[in-house]
Amino acid sequence: MTTGAAPRSNQDLCLATLRDTDRDRYLACLLAPEDKRGALAALYAFNAELARIRDLVHEPLPGEVRMQYWRDLLEGQAHGSSAANPIAAELLAAIELHRLPRQTLIDMIDARIFDLYDDPMETRGTLEGYAGETASALIQLASLVLAPEDAPRSADAAGHAGVAQAIAGLLLLMPLHRRRGQLYLPLEILKATGLDRDSFLEGKDTARISAAIEAFAGLGREHLVKARAAGNISPRVFPAFLPVVLAEPVLKRAQTLGAKLFDQSFLQPQWRRQMRMARAAMTKKI
């Protein structure tokens, strides 16, 4: 008689994907109510799949093909069975169970098209729009999973928190983006510090580059203040905001480092990030 390990569920496979691709949101799932983890894991794994497409392709067109797969899935035009893709299957199940707006997910895909190209982010408003359709939307979708009746009351906080979180993430990825020739720091901010796209990417004028990075991080901190001022977040939706608590140390450190962030890692150790999220889960404060 032979025995084998029980097959893993789609939820388990989504969590395993997150553990490898987005450890912070993986922890956020574990800190959320158990009956909500499957849907949260599906949303976060979907987001992780979109975010890493640029890392998997060498040209924009194959990246757009990968994104089209997800768009077709959400529009009900999937080619073949979604059951073969555990993230797709779990995402569709979450959409049906929690009545999630498909258009918000499609808008997230469309916003991520920007990642495939090297066009610069033009203005602060363009950046805020990108963050709103990606990080902010993800917080709001997670809130709908956790407590749909409470989610609308935290929409304003989610909007600002997502921008702060997105800017922190972009600062951490800035050395990689610079090597690729990508620029998420708005040209509007560069112009105010006397730089343009090429001079920033060239990296020689460290004084002005530091000023631009400080202003960019300052924009993130400004949105974090607005998120906190938007009112109390319902305890039932707070797990959706847990990853946001990791933004402030990144924003502060980036303002201190300036151009030096290209030469040294400033991501806090995993254990410190886990402690910060666990503490926030108890205090319910971002």
C-alpha cells in the first residue's frame, strides 16, 4: 500500500506563491481571519504575478501577452480551463464569493502596462493615478473581502495609504529601475530640482538627485499623513492595511540616504518587518 501527501488546495498554492514572491503580503494573509485567507491570497498572488512580469520578459510584447491572459480571464474570455492555474481559479472564486468588481482588477492590469516600457512618469498626478489603480485598489479590494459593509468608510484612507505604499516600494526598487532605464519618479519633481530623465539616470549630480529622492519620499510621507487623518479604520478591514505599516521606515530612510540609496540596501530585515506588522495587527494603527 502506497501513501502520498494530500494534494494542496488552490489556497495553499496561492500562499506558497506569495511566500516566494511577496513575503510581506503573505504575512498579512496569515494575520487575517482564517476564513478570508483564500480570497486575500488570490488577490495578492494575482498582484504579484502582474508585478513580476517585467522580470520575466525581455521585450514589452510578451509582457502584454501575459497581461492579456489575465484580462481575458476577467472578461470571461479565457482560453482553456482556468482550473489549470490555481491563482486564476482562486481569483475567480474570490470574485464570485465576495462580489468583487472585475473592472477594478482590469484597471489594475491596464495600469501595469506602464511597467513594461521605459517611458517616464510625467507628473505627480500621473504617479498618484498609477498608485491608485494598483496599490490603493488592492487595499480596497482586500477590504471588500474582509468586511464589505465597512470597506466604503475606509476608501479615502485606502487611496492615500496605497500611494504611500507604492512610493515606498518604488524607492526600494529604484536601483533596479535605474539599471533598466525605468523612471517612476515624476519628471515634474526632477524639473523642480534642476534635473531631467537622463541626468537622473546618469547619477552624477548626487546633490540634485538626493533632493529629488527626498521630495519623492516626502510625497509618500504626505500621503501617509493624509491616510492617518482620514479617520479610524474599521478593525474588521484593518488586515487590508497591514502591509502599509512598512512604508514609513522606508520613506524616512530614503530621505536620509538620498542618492546613496543606489549603493546600499535599506530594506529592513524580515524579522523587523514581521514585528512591525504584528504590532500593527494589535494596535490597529498604520
